[in-house]
Amino acid sequence: MTREMRVAACRRSLALLLIHHGAKPPGEEARKAVARLQREMLAARRRLQPACEQATAAIAAKPARRAATDEDLARIREISGEVMLRCGFKEHELFSRRQDRALARARHEIMYRAANETSLSLPQIGRFFGRDHTTVLHGMRRHAERIGAEASL
């Protein structure tokens, strides 16, 4: 829909609204204009209805987001506990905004393992840490690089 079409639709809507709320049309010419505007609005609605139905069907066809299961949440907590115990961090440190190298590496390991050992999506893992899914993706990649480097030694 072009800008001109939107402006024209707004003008027609405004005219109908004014008449509906008591503005008296000054005669036969105004009544004809109102009738014409109403016909145009109805025709526009009929033209747009198939496109709206198609868009609604496309949205309905998309799979809904899968909610995190209790098992997945329990598993990510287990992974966090294992890494915290091994690395010597406390829970409040793990979820803080601190960016120490050792702390970031521990988070990266949890993100990597959570993505591989649960069916959680990256945004769901990110919400667990209070971070964005791109941060999770970065952490997973960094941990995978470290694993690859350590395996080659």
C-alpha cells in the first residue's frame, strides 16, 4: 500500500468519523460523498481480505515456540553446578556481569554443554544467563575452538 493510498484511507476514515459523531452534512452532495466513501471502504476491505487471510494462515502454520521442559532446566542447572564446582565459582559470580577470563570461559562451557546436552534453544539458554542468544552463540564457538585446540595438543 503506497503512502498516497494510506493518506486517502485516513481521510475517508476521518470523514466517516466526523459524520458519525454528529457533524451535519450540508446537503445531498455530502450524503453522496459519504455513500461513495463507504462503498470505497467496503471495496478496499474486500480486496484486502484474501491477503489478510493468507497472512494469518502463514502465521498459524509456523510452529509455535517450544517451551523449556523441566528436564532441560534441571539439566542446565546440573551442568552449571558441575562447572561451578570444578572451576571454584559461586552462583552469583556466574550470573554477574563480570567478564574475567576464567569466569567467561566457565560460562562458555556451560553454554556449549547446554546446547549439546539439552533441547533448549539459544534464546532460552541466553535467558538462563540473562544474556542474548548471540552471546550464547559466541560462547559456544569460543569453547569449541578451545576444545579443538586442546585436543590437538
